[in-house]
Amino acid sequence: MKRILLANFAECPENLHFERAFVRALGKSKKTSLDIVHDFDYHYDFLGALPPPGGKRFKYAGLEGLKRAARGAYDLVVLLDFPKRARCAPAFLWLAREAKAAKKIFIANHLIPMPGHNFTADLVRRLKALAGLDAGYMLEFDDRGLWGEMGLAGMIKRGYSSDCEYYSPQKIAAGDYVFSAGSAGREFAALAGGVKNTGLSLKIFSDGKPDGLPRGAEFLPLAKNLHNLRSAAAGARAVVIPVRDEHKNEAAGNSIAFLSMALGRPVLTKRTPYMERFITDGQNGFFYDTLSTLSIARGLGRIMALTPAAQKKLSAAARRTVLQKASLDRFCAGFLKRFA
């Protein structure tokens, strides 16, 4: 029986989504035993932690406790992101450099922390502590130069992916509101102006509160409403991602776009070479070229003009695209086939 250890020290819903997909990819195999060590203080009950097949899921409680719980050699150790808390640094370094395993792989599920932003990442950078690993994955639009400082000879690029099992189409009718979420590079004033004369209301989840929202618009902090994110996106008439023209990251908004597409919702977002790999305008989503009140209003007009049949066809195409190109289950299944 093969033994796998997944170290999930970076507490966030995205990494619990990854863990869930990893467990699903293993299925009910009797040939594999999976142990998961995590450092989650919050339970994220709205997601639910799946029991690992043949193994255990346990909370990190110090390096000596980890050594006892994970005694013996593993066939594969997977390090998922850098820990958010400094208390996990000794465990991360021990797993990367000393723990017995036939193979060790690092997987980035987020952008690399900038110098000074993450204690463990700074230690790894200084010690080049990933040098002994067999492989490492970085998000395809991340900074390869910064990754080169971590010690790995080469990094495998991976696409950002969504938990398409959790973000499955919901049995609720589309509501009378436009939904938007996220903080990086967003400009909500143009969105508010574009929604104003559509007859639809506006709902925003963001950790950067916008100015000048129209009366009746609902604004909620994103970090405190992650448990409401799926239902808010699923019930929207349209999902709009208003990215500033000058924002340099071509992938900005992809997490909200992909989860909304997985839910089968029509998405309106900025046209970039990155997003054009996933959205074909008018077929599985919609683009604006320059962010303005007018461009948002025109995009929403196109969405509202869809017949029920066209809406159904676009929804199916949107979900199909994410299942094929940006699915966590698909990534984890391919990863396990390659390394386990």
C-alpha cells in the first residue's frame, strides 16, 4: 500500500477546496493510504473536510507531535503552499529536508509570497530549502524569478483551478441582481453606473469598500461572507468583474470568473489574452474591452437579451469549459497519476 502525506498548513478555503479534490481523486482506493496534516483554526463547515482514504486528518500541534503522527517513510509527501503561521515553519522545513519519503512535491495554490510577507517562505528562500524536492508547481502567471530563489531547479506551471464539485449548478432561479466579488484591481464605480438603468440591483462582496455605490446596492466584506459566496453567485442574473484598465495582471478575477462559470452563470469580464483562453465572447461568457459605465451597461444588455434557450446553452458551455480547463479534480487526478 502506498502512503501519501498532504501537508496543508496554509489556512484558507482555497486550500481546503484543494484538499477535498485531492481526496476525491484518490477515491476509495484500497492501494493508497492518505494522511493530512493541517493548521486550520477555523472549521470551514460550509465546505466540509472529507475523510482521507485509509489514513487520518490531524491538526498540527508541534514538530515532535508531527514526527510521531507521521512516523515511517512515505511514498509521497505533498507540500501545499507555504504556511501562513510562523509556528509551522519547523514542520515545513523538516518535511522538505529531512522527512523520509520516496518523492516530495511542492504545489503552489496561490501566488508566491513577496519577500517579507511570509516567515516560512523567507526562510525557504534564504536556505534554498526546496532544493531536495523532486518537483514543484507554480501558478502559470506567477513570477518565475522569485520561484527561482527557492532552490528548485525548475518549476512546472499549473493553471488556476476551481472546485467544480462544490461549485455545481444550483436549483435556484436567477435573481434580479448583478453580483461582483473580489478586491485586486477592481473598480466598482463603473460597475455601479453600468447597472443603474438596467432595472437590476447590485450585490458586491469585497474587502476593499468602494465609494459612491448607488442607494440600494448591497456591499458585504468578502472574507466574512465566504460561506455565502456560492449562493450569491448562483442566484445572480449576471456576474460582472470590473477590472481597472491599468491593472497589469491578465488573470485578475479568474477565481470569481471560474467559480461562476462552474455554476453556469453568465460572466462579464475584461478581455485579456489570458481570459481569452477560457471565454469565447457570446458563447460561454462576455467581454468588455475598456472598463466604463457604458461598456458595463452594453455587456449587461447582451446578457439580459438572451432567450431562455440561449441562456441554458451558454450556462452549459461555461461549466463545460471550466470542467475541461480549470478543474481542481482534473488537476489532482493528473497529478496523482504522474507521481503516485
